[in-house]
Amino acid sequence: MDLSSPSSAYVTLLTKPSYLPGVLVLDYSLRSVGSKYPLVVMVTPGISRAVKDVLEKRGIRMRDVELLLPVANDQIRQFEERFIDTWSKLRAFELHEFKRVVLLDSDMLIKKNMDDLFDLDLANDQIGATFVCACNPRKFKHYPADWIPENCPYTRYAEIVASPTQKVPDAPAPHSLLNSGTIVLNPSKELTEKLYGFFSTNDELFTYIFPDQDLLAKFFSGKWKLIPWYCNALRMLRTIHPDLWNDDEIRCIHYILSDKPWSSRQNPDPEAKHFGILHDWWWQTFDEMGLMMKSTDAEGWKLVLKHVDVTKNDH
């Protein structure tokens, strides 16, 4: 494949310099597993020239995009302010130069090649995604009341994937919800126009707890296609659904929730003894990348270190 003009790409969004370590590790891990598709980083106006220089020196493609926000953005739920920028992930649907895009969150680590997602049979009005985990193990009060283990799609995952329709009788509401960490899509002007039309006229927009995720689940209701859980392996699944989880199957680990790996070298999570290994995976990859960057872009590496927990490592 001629990567000077690829027909498909992995895409992620960068709106804050604090997520630079995540983006760099995502890119490094994609290269490490031999992906033949490039990572394209959508960068918003708040990203400095210095951060862009780091990406450029790593050979990472960039696409400048404007922040995407609802018109009445003062109504956005304040307790989920960290999700405000995620609306801009929808900009991936504007990348019409690509036939296929696999949209990834920047708090992910690729463990095995998953380029087969670019061959997923997908209609132009469909997306591919994985389920949400609706167990709510940390008992967040603002999560939906029906987010309980018995309603979680992963509780009945084996039954769901064994069904020709990938549905089970009397499925509770969370079974219709997706996690937007990994989204497979075919960008087109027609689809973008329909999606943005829905975005601009949807009265429920400000009731969403997970902005882009809830919007996509609603817009593609009945039309999103289930992809394997291990292409968006939510880190909490390792403790909540141990019968499903297999370390050796993981293709893409998703470090969901606010405590990102780069926030602390020492895993601060209360379930650390169960999935501390997942935290270690990220840091091992970061260290490998660091050895390379220190010799090829020492100044850029110093900038990266400003956004990781340098007090608990030897960098």
C-alpha cells in the first residue's frame, strides 16, 4: 500500500496537551504490531505548535479540525465536563478522503494487529462498535439507574454472539448502547450531513451522560454492528467479567475512566491487584518509545514528560 495517499486510516482526536502521551503511545503501539494503516490525529485549535512539532517528528499525520460543540453548550452537564471535547470525535465522519476509518480514543494501547477491521462488511449507513459495560462498579450516582450487572450486555455476551441476530429475548436498554472507544465507519458527505442534522436538532442532546457515545447509539440505533469485545477491551472488564476476559486475546485495551495510566506510574486504581498488569502494559510501551525519542527528539521528549507522572519514574 502506498501510504502517501492511504485509502483508509486509524484516526484519533487530540484537544489537550495532557493527552499527548496517550496519542504517542497509541501511534507507537500501532506501528509495533505492524499495522499497514497510518494514524491520523485530528487536532483542535488549542493544540500548540510545540505539540504539533512532536507529532510531526514522530511521522504522525495531522488534520486540523474545529471544536464541535452544541449551540447552547452552557447546558452541558458540569459533572462530566471532561467529556465536552468528545463531541469533536464526530469530525472523523468529515474525513471523506478515506473509504474507511477506524476511530480510536487516545487512551488506548494496541496489543495485536486489528487491521481486519478495515475489511469489516459494513453498509454506508452503519458503524461497527462494541458494547458499553453497564455494571457501574464504582457506583457513580449520575449513571443511569438501569446500569447494573444483570443488565450489562457483557453478562450475557456469549448468548448474544451465539445468536444469529446478536440479540437476546427481553434485552434491557443497555444492550442497545455502544462504547465509542473503537468505531468503524465509512465517511461520506451524505452520512455527515445526516449526522450533523441530527446533532443540531436533537432535543435530548443535553441529557446525554456520554455525549458522542450516546449520540451515536441513538443515531445508529438498530444499525450499528457488533465487533469483538477485544477490539475495545474496556479495562474494567478484566475484574467484572473474568469469564469473558483473556489477556492473550486482547487487541486493543481501553483505559476508560478519568485515571489514565500516565497520571501515575504507580497504579492508583483500587482494583490494581487485579489489573495492574494492564497499567504496566502501557508504561512498558511508553518506556520503549521513550528510548527512541530521547535519541531522536530530546526536546520533544521533555515536553512529553511534562504530562506524565515523572515523580514516579526514572525518566
